[in-house]
Amino acid sequence: MGRNGILAYERITARIADSPAKSDRRRATIHTHENCSSECIGGDTAAAAAAAAELRLPAVLGSLAQWKVVAGFSSSSRLFPHLNPTQIDPSLLRDSSTRRPVMESPEPSSSSSPVLLNIGGKQYATTIETLTQREPNSMLAAMFSGRHTLPRHPDTGMVFVDRDGKHFRHVLNWLRDGAVPAMSESEYQQLLREAEYYQLLGLADCLNEKLGWKKDEIFSEAELTRKDVIKCIQSPRVRFRGVNLSGLDLSKLDLSEVDFSYACIKNANFNSAYLRKAKFRLTEATCSSFQGANLHECELIGANLEGSVLDKANLQSVNLQDACLKQCCFIETDLRSAHLQGANLVGANLSGANLEGANLKGAKLAGTNFECANLQRAYLREVDLRETHLTGAKLGGANLLGAIR
């Protein structure tokens, strides 16, 4: 113990010995703390602290805390090792003017402790248990494992992550319940990017499965690319019979006389393509687009084009016999002299289309829209026109023998 510490200790013990009553002793003790405090500030701090600790009085700790002479000490146990913290009155650890804790040891965080997150500006509240239990090998689990010191906002205590916060709620719901809501394909892809960033392997696998099912429902993966097709069509004779070209963008290409028979071209884009005399026999082409395409004299016997768009396309003399054209769109399409015998045109839209001289014998026309269409000299034998929309249609010279009207 240093010289200043010894002097402080002697003054403390002397004053206590001289006081005859407990009340006087208490006053002497408190008064002594003032002297001890001044000694601590200008003298041997550790020695004075040890001297004061010999009294083993909670009042010592309270007065020192109130007068804030404990600067540089992280907790009361370091300043007064003889005191049991559980025996100290908490009120003594509070500033008398503000009633705020002057010094407190931080509580250890538990798995159920709340965690505040700021993900790209969106705020979320969750627990360490949620962030670490389901995906223990993820980046989030590593961040909140307790092994790393995370920078937090000085006022809110939030942990900031520079990612798009829109889909983080789905990330949290996955970590809580292991569930993924029904979403569009593009939203699944966006959430997959977040899952890959946070290294949530379980969520990524689940999303890949859902995206796989989505593709199976719409179309399977194309076997060739647009570049492959361009290389092929440079050959003298091009055949894509039975090839899967689903989803490809083949717009504006010269595909004249190419054989697509038995091929799968679902959701393909043939907009403004030149397809003169191309063959599409029994082709699967649902939901494809042929807007403005030239299909003059093409063969589409038995092809399935349900839900396809052929607005303003050139289908002169095209052969669509027995083809499935349900819900197809032929707005202002040129279908002059087209062969549509036995075709299924249920719910198709042919408003403003030119079907002059077209053969629609036996075609299914329930709910078909022929408003303002040109059906002059069209062959409409054995068709049921009762549920068709013929407002403004031109029927001059049409063969309606056996037609039901």
C-alpha cells in the first residue's frame, strides 16, 4: 500500500475509533469517504480503494458511485473485491439526480434475446434462436453465434445488412417455420438470390425444387440456343423434327421451309419471323407468339397452338386442319384461303381477321369472336354458329349449307 493509501487508512480508522455512537460512526464514515475520494483522485487510487474496502460497507460504494470517482473501473467488483454484488442495494448504484444506473455489467445474451435488424432500410425483429437453429451453417448463424463482434447502431442497437429487405421476411419465415409461400417465378428467383447470399442451403434447395416444378408446368428446357438455330438454318436443309425449342427467342429469323414437325416449341417467340412453307405438323406450340410473322403456306396439321398469339400474321393458304386453336388470338390476321377443317377455335378471337375463301367445314366455333371479320365466300358448312359473335362480320357469298344459326 502506498504512502497516500496508508494515510487515508489511518485517518479512516482513527475517526471511527473516536466516535462513541453508531450514528457518529456512520457520519464519520461518510465524511471519511470524501477524504478518501480526494485521495483517490490525486494519489494512489488502488491503495485508497483497498483501504476503503476494509470497511465492507455498502455506503462506501454508494457514495463513491454518486460522486463518480470510480472512472476507469469497469465494475464494482474490481474496485471493491471484498463486497458481494448480490448484497448491494441497487439504489446505491443510481445517480441521485437522474435515477439512472451509473455502472452496470451487461447481461449475457441468450438464444431468446431479441435481435433488431436493418436489412436495406427495412427493420425486422427476431431472436438469435431463429437465426441460428434451422440453418446452423448459414452466414446468419455465424454472424449471431457469439464468435463475432457485430457493429451496431449506437442509438437503436440495430445490426445493418446491405441487402434488399423486401424478401427478408420470407427468409425469417423460413427460419421460423420452414415454409415458403406461393410466389411467382420471378419472385422465387429473387428469393433464391437472397438464400444464396445468406448461405441458406435448405431454403435454396426448396426454391430450386419449386422453380423446377414451375418449368415442368410451362415448358422443359430447350435443347438448343438461338445461336445454335442460326447456325443450323444456314445449312441447305434444316430439320428440327422432334427437337425441344421451348421458350426460345426466334423472332425475326428467316426460318422458311424449316421442318418443326413433332417439335416442342411451347412459349417460343416467333414474332416477325419469316416462316413461309415451314412445317409444324403435330407440333406442341402452346402459348407461343407469332405476331406479325409470315406463315404463308405453312403446314400446321394437328398442331397444338392453344393460347398462342398470331395477331396481324400472314396465314394465307396455311393448313390448320384439325389443329387446336382454343383461346388463340388472330386479331386482324390474314387467313385468306386458309384450311381450317375440323379445327378447334373455341374461344378464339378473330375480330377484324380476313377469312375470305377460308375453309371452316366442321370447325368448332363455340364462343369464337368474328366481329368485323371478313367471311366472304368462306366455307362454313356443318358448323354451329349459335354461340359465335358475328357482329359486323361480312358473310357475302359464304357457304352456310348445313350450318346451324
